[in-house]
Amino acid sequence: MKKVFFLFVLVALSACKKDDTTTELTFVKPVHFPEPTYKFENNRITRAGFELGRILFYDGDLSRDGSISCGSCHLQSAAFTHHGHDVSHGIDDRIGSRNAPPVMNLAWGKTFFWDGGVHDLDLFAIAPIENPLEMDETFANVVSKLKKKAVYPPLFQKAFGTTEISGPLVLKALSQFQLMLVSAESRYDKFRLGDTNALTADEKTGLELVKTKCGNCHAGELFTDDSFRNNGIQHFGDKGRFRITLNDDDAYKFKVPSLRNLQYTAPYMHDGRFLTLDAVVEHYRKGVRQSPNIDPSVSNGISITDDEKQKILTFLSALNDENFIRNKEFSEQ
Ligand code: HEC
Ligand code: HEC
């Protein structure tokens, strides 16, 4: 009797598994997060679409010579940044101009890149593919290379009901994978959801300090208000948001980054100039430089005592989400 029951469970399980490829994979909005900005109705996430997106994300054939995948610069162990690189290195070890930001919580992104140069996640992948310093390939050629790989037609069939590989479907699959890269399981999140013991007393004080001293820009549950600001670092050639809008009022403004997962994403700022969080906080205390469009909230520096600094740093460590960097679903299979 027991055996029969066991067999039944096995059969049921394998049936489930088969079904999994066609069923929707649920994108779960963490309850304390705002509504996502991504229009899911145009690109329903399915398990097959997500899995196809994952294979594409780790496929070197998206680059000219097969050597660089999206995952080469966005490493899961580094919360999908390019660990150890101030500015990222691409094909032929060509050096880019900016630090790779984490690929996380993109469903809430209003714009992408440090300067907000891309608005639509479903068009995003063309930019790194065609960037001569990154993957140096044409998107059309990527599509024709994928068509020649035997693995793909059945995967597109499962994901989109067609073996015809097209640019828009490649982009949709990549979006599906990236949208699922949700990071919301830090100790801070547990605290937010009611576990009052998830943070120490110092971390709770640190949270309040971050809210009052940094929350003007690193606001809300994502710890960014998605605006563009000049936070008073010394600026060299890169004029940030100005490159996109050509409006002088935008010169030296960069997108406010999230404060989540900082332990894994060093170095910091758009050009990776700071190696430690200590150096970042020191910048806000004592290192602010005047330049056009500096944000009024930092133009005189932010007053932070030594004790407050320690508590801020302690709190920031409660924003690290180990499950995010260990989740096998997000890894190259
Ligand atoms: C050579 C390294 C490199 C490769 C390869 C690469 N990226 Fe990036 N990625 C970067 C850098 C650097 C930035 C920031 C560029 C900027 O802001 O100007 C970035 C930014 C991003 C962002 C924006 C995140 C945000 O919050 O604004 C996403 C999403 C992203 N990459 C996804 C991808 C995908 C998908 C691929 C593959 C098609 C890819 N990247 C390939 C280095 C790379
Ligand atoms: C005026 C708005 C503003 C305030 C206030 C502010 N920041 Fe920032 N922060 C930014 C911007 C903009 C950047 C990105 C700047 C760049 O790369 O050029 C940034 C970058 C950072 C980074 C780097 C993150 C990364 O992924 O590279 C950290 C860490 C950081 N800020 C922490 C803090 C802390 C802690 C405070 C409070 C003590 C604070 N910030 C206050 C706007 C602000």
C-alpha cells in the first residue's frame, strides 16, 4: 500500500515537472515593495521563458567572438556586478567607462544605466551587445547565430510557441530572466515584515540614520528614488545624465543606486572609485567637492559623527541578501 502511494506521488511529481515548462512562473511582489513599473501584461513570465532567458544570459554567442556573456560582467556571486573591476572589461579585455551595476529588482526600474539611457527593459540587451567595448556584435547577427544552434528552436517553442527565433523574442526571454532577479530577503526585509529581532539595536539606529541622512535620495524599500543627482564626488570627464538629455542642468548627475547587497558589489560609484563603504561614508562627511548641479542636500557635506558612521555601516550590512547570490535558479546551469 505504502509502495503504491509512493509511486503515485512520484508520477504526480513528474507530471508536475513536465507541466512546469508551460505554466506561468509567478513573479511575486514582496509585500512591502511598491507596485512594479514593468508592464508584465506584454511579456508574461513562464518557467520556459525564464529558463530560456537564463541560457541566453550565460551564452557567449551574444558577443562577437563567443567569449563574453552577460554573466561575464554580471556575476551572481557579486550580486550580478563585475566583481573586482572598477570599470568593466569586455571583449578583447577592452576597458569600459563605467562600473557594472547589479542586475536586481529591475521590475521597479524606471530607467536603466547610470545615466538612464534606456527606458525599456525589453530593448535593453541591444545596448551591451552592440557596445564595441562590451560584446561588440550586431543584434541581427546574434539572432542569426542563435538560429544555427540546435538547442534553441525547441526552447523557443516551449517558451513562445514558435521555433522561429526573432529579435523581440530573444529580448523578451532575457527580460523574463532578469525580472525574476528579485532581492528582498535581507535581514532588513525580515525586520520590515515584522521580525523585530532581525536587526540589532545598533542596526535599528543605523536604519533611522540612513532614513534621515541618506533617505532624501536612497529612499523607500529599494533604497533609491530613481532620480538623477550629483552627490558631490569629484567629476572627471563623464557628465552622466547630460549625455542623454544634453541639458546643462543634468550635467554630473547619475542615477541614485540602491543600497541593497553592497557587501557583494564593491567597488562603488559609477566609476568604481571607492573600494570600501567606509570610504563612501567618508566622502559624504568630508570629501564633498563642489561642481555644477551639486545636490543641495550634500553640498555642505552630511554631518555624521564617528559613532553614527559605525551604526550606518552596521545597518548597511543588514541589507545583504545571501539567498539572492546563492539561489541556484539564477546560476548558469
Ligand atoms: C563588458 C561588460 C558587460 C557585459 C558583457 C554586459 N554588461 Fe550589463 N552593464 C555593464 C556596465 C558597465 C553597465 C553600466 C553602464 C552604464 O551605466 O553606462 C551595465 C548595465 C546593465 C544594466 C542596467 C542596470 C541598472 O540598474 O541600470 C542591465 C540590466 C544590464 N547591464 C544587463 C546586461 C545584459 C542583459 C547583458 C547581456 C546582453 C549585459 N548586461 C552585458 C557591463 C556589462
Ligand atoms: C543627494 C542625494 C544623495 C544623498 C543624500 C546620498 N546619496 Fe549616496 N549616492 C547618490 C548618487 C547620485 C550616487 C551615485 C553617484 C555616482 O556614481 O556618480 C550615490 C552612490 C552611493 C553609494 C554607491 C553605491 C554603488 O552601488 O556604487 C553608496 C554606498 C551610497 N551612495 C551611500 C550613501 C549613504 C550611506 C548616504 C547617507 C550618509 C548617502 N549615500 C547619501 C546620491 C545620494
